[in-house]
Amino acid sequence: MALQNINPTKTKAWKKLTNHFNENKNISIKDLYKNSNRQTDFSIQFNDLLVDFSKNKITQETIDLLVELANEVDLKDAIKKQFTGEIINVTEGREVLHTALRSTSEEPILVNGKNIKPQIQTTLRKIRSFSNKVISGKWKGYTGKSITDVVNIGIGGSDLGPDMVVESLQYYKNQLNTHFVSNIDGDHVSEIIKNLNPETTLFVIVSKTFTTQETITNAETIKNWFLKSATIFDIPKHFVAVSTNLEAVDSFGIDKANVFPMWNWVGGRFSLWSAVGLSISLSVGFDNYKALLEGAEEMDNHFRNTDFNQNIPVILALLSIWYNNFYGAETEAVLPYSQYLKKLPDYLQQAIMESNGKGVDRNGDKIDYQTGTIVWGSTGTNMQHAFMQLVHQGTKLIPADFIGYKESLYGLTDHHKKLMANYYAQMDALAFGKTKEEVHLELKFSGDEAKINQLLPFKVFEGNRPSNAILFDKLTPKSLGKLIALYEHKIYTQGILWNIYSYDQFGVELGKELAKKLLNKQ
Ligand code: G6Q
């Protein structure tokens, strides 16, 4: 049975939400905070994760109505269909089963009548054994030396996820240097290969289709560079592939034994949990890679089994809809207070905007309400010295997720105290602002009384700007897995509520076609 096809704006809950919005749109977070239970009432603790969504322009009634909307469009049914392998990617005729890649349950998942769990397990074993050989130095290059560098060649979903995770888990990294080549810009690949030694470098070509122009061009350039010092018989020791297209991999010269499978039921941008994550396992070791998957599975179970009013991805998705569709907010910021997560916003831009940037509903009709949000961001505290001015005092409403960790990894507690003081201070400043009266007093006490009239309006912070605190105990492979899965489920929830198909990406095709035509004309 296909997904339901319900225009959210025609539901009863939407009408109630519209009335509720009109009555409460000028609600003040500061006033709401007069209720001393607010933080407890609007927080969810899930093992090592605490999500505090009390600094939003919402009351309990808002949440109740948003949950009513989720129920009215039968989100529960959509979640079940995704996890059990129904063809919910209708436009591409595919199941969407990245959750199966991290499932440790015995429950079989059938694709074309066949349980896919055994092939997932076989692939994980292959990833483990290959990673162990390379990391331990047993895997030798063509001159008998161990591998020192790993280069992931891929783009989009075959690049952003592994790149972001390797960067985020740098603390857990082994001795291998990991590089990522993606852009068709030849300067990108040139900069990377210029410092590499072909004798000690392993290339992982990641391409589900093995036809992607950027990846194949980069792979050919690298192969030609490699063959300047080695022979075609040395290719199996230095090139492995992750793909569904075995024929193309074979004609590239890669040994069948060195091909890791990918499956049509895993979308590119959700594929880091498959062999696409090979460079993650090489970089931090299989056990850490497995822990990443375990964290994601924990979030999967939470998403699947928890009531919507306590369900973290669902609540974050509903809040996003509240601002996007009722307050007219166009963008959302993701602000991790960890330098390790500097690539998270880029990764989420693809995951969120490629999935929910759709203007046609599940009926094929043009949509007359807002869908996918624009997501952007950077790490704190750097961004406080950059774009936060606009978030605090600009004319736009920008809901923001503040991602933080109670503990730092190296234990520099002085730094961490300061980092977290900034983390909380930013959210307080956004929510509560600074009134005219406060500015007045401040200027008076600082001896600037003469300037009060001149400066007062510029120094006022209106406040009432929403944020969510997403706080983990510590950045570990497991907690990172949980965080990524949280956003994946938020994406799906929003897609379901907006009545769109989140798992296709036809919007990226036209540009590619035109580039090919232009190239042929040259
Ligand atoms: C992601 C998209 C896209 C894809 C790349 C790479 O969901 O489908 O970003 O991952 O175009 O595709 P290949 O893996 O086939 O090279």
C-alpha cells in the first residue's frame, strides 16, 4: 500500500493550527518562561541526549495540535512503511531502507521477496576484514609497503556523509590519512595527488551508478597518474570500488574481490551506513564504525516506537513546520558547538534540501504551501563573530538548532566551560533579548548617559527568537550516529506532512543533461 496522499492544509488540524497561530502569534518566550516548569515540560531526555525545546514560540496546545496534524496525515503508517520496506520512493519505484543497514534485530526485511539482512551482514564482515587488513598494515601496495593514505573518490551522497563523519570523528582516527576528492574541478584532484605516494595510497571509488561524470573523470585522472609509476597489474592492490554497477567497475580494471556492494534500496544521501562508509571504517576502525551504526539504530527505535509528543525527530520536524508554514520562516540554522562538526551543515544541506526541496505533491500537483526549508550554519563560537548579528538583530526569523556536548574530548575544561557558557548565552540572548529599560540602565551605569538617546534603539535586542538545544553527553561514534539519524527522521517526517516524496532528486538532473549537451558541442 502506497503512502497516504493528504494535503496538509486541508486537514482539520491545519485549520485549528491556523486559528491557534492567529491568536498566539505574538506570544512571548519570555512570558512563557514565567512558568517555572517550562524547561521540564518542553524537554526530552533520551539516554545520553537531552533536547530542550522550551525556547520556542509554542504552548502545550501548539504541540498538541501539531501532533494532531501528524496523526491526521497518518505519520505512524508512513514510518511503519519505511521501516518494513514498502516502496515509498514511488517515483523511482524503490524501497527506502537505510535503517535496515543498522538494524541488529532478527526481523527479516523483504525486497522482491528476499530477506536483505544476510547480505547486509556479509558486507559488514567484508568491510571489517578489509579495514583490519589495511589498518594493521597487512595489506601491501605494489612495492610491498603498507598503506598510509586513503582517498575517497565520490560526490554528493558518495562523498558528503563519509567526509563529514571522518572529520567529526577525527579524535578516534588511526594513523591513516584520509582524503576526499569530489569536484570535477581538476585543481581539486591535483591538489590532493600532488603530495601522495602511489606506492602507499589506496583509492576507494564510491559511485552507486559508476557513471557519475565527476567521479569517473577523477578516477580516470588518478588511474593515469598511478600508471605513471605502476602497471595495470598493480591496480587491484590500490583501487577498490563501492558500487551497484559491477560491469563498469570491472571495465575500470578493479578486481571483483575488491568491490563492495551498494543497493538500489539505499539512497545516495542516506548511504554512509552502507559500504559507502568504507573510508569511515578505514579511518576510525570497524568497531567505531559499528558504534556509529548502533547509535543510529537507537534513534531508529526511538523514532519508530515513541509517542509523537515525546519523539525527538517528530517534535523537531513539527517545530520546523510551525515556523516554516505558519510564521513564514524560510531558513533554519544548524549551529554545532564543536569544531569537529564543521562539516555537518554541508552534509545536512544535501540531506534536507535535496530531500524536501520539492514543489509537487504526491498527487503530482503543484503545491501552494511552503515545503523544504533552507538550512545553513557553522560552528560556535566562530559564527558568533560572524553571521550571528543577523540572527540576533536582523529582520528575519531564523529558528536555530544548537548542538552541544557536556564533555569535551581532550578535557580542556577551561575551554569547555567557556564554550558551553557561549552555547547557553546565545540561546538566552535569542529568546529573552535585552529591553529598552535594560539598555537604558546599562548606558547610564557605564557613564554613557549623554549617548542614551542616540544609541538606545541600536542596542536593544527584541529577543523572542526560537532555538532548540540538542545536548549530548559526549561526541562519540555512537552519539554521532544518533545525531545523524535524528535529522534523517526529521526529514522524512516533514516530507510526509508536506505530502511530498522525499527520496527522489529529479531536480539535479536538468543541469547535468545540459552540461553534457554543451560538452558535446565543444
Ligand atoms: C543523493 C544523490 C546524489 C548522488 C551523487 C553520486 O542522494 O543521489 O548526491 O549520491 O550524484 O552518485 P553516484 O554514487 O551514483 O556516483
